[in-house]
Amino acid sequence: MLVSWNIKYLSNNTDLKVKKMSEQTIPEELITDALLLLENVKDTGKIKKGTNEVTKAIERGKARLVFIGSDVTPAEIVRHLPILSKEKDIAYLEIPEAKRLGNSAGIQVGAASVAIVDAGRGESQLKSIIERVKQFN
């Protein structure tokens, strides 16, 4: 089960107050479809792997869809990604297992985060998944 967080900026706009807002279940079918898209895109398009590369892609406005591993420890490694994604109006999806995310991205270890930059032949599929994901962002 994935958890949504309510992020509030305090008056000095430098500190963040984070509290658990509600639990929202992302359908397994959506997660599976998005990971299948990622597997396709890694061969025909362009992806960024790892929190540093994903953060840069979001900040530069190049990320189209961001995947975040929910079981990453410590969680602080990826905690900023939903905030950045919302600021840039980029869809993001939390994947329950970083290992599954890594496998879909073509690496043999867990991935804290992955971003699709260019969908290649999966452009129409990407647009469809982004619309479905934005219902949960």
C-alpha cells in the first residue's frame, strides 16, 4: 500500500512540514503497465537511472514520467522527488519494490528512482499512462 503525503511550506519557505495525509492504493495493473512501458523505453528511448540523474532531469524539465522506489532506505534519498515532480507538473509513480524497478530499468540491483526522458516507440503508451498516473498525484 502506498501512502500520500501532505507537504506544507512554512512561513520562511525553507522548512518543510510533512505529515501523512491518506493512504491511497495504486492499482497493481497501473504499476505493471508502467513497468512494462519502462522496459520498452529502455530499449527504444531514453531513461535516467538513480536519484541524482532523476533529480537533474526533473529540474531541467526533461523528465516525462518519474518512478520512485517506495522501499528505499533511508527514505530521505527519494523524499524530495514527489515535491519536485509536483512543482514541475511531472507525473510520478511510486513502485513498492526498488528491486522490481531496477529490473525493469535493465539493472540487476534495486533502483531508488528512474525517469523516462524520451519514450521512443512508446510515446502513445506513455501519454496514456501519464493520464492514469496523474489521477493519483
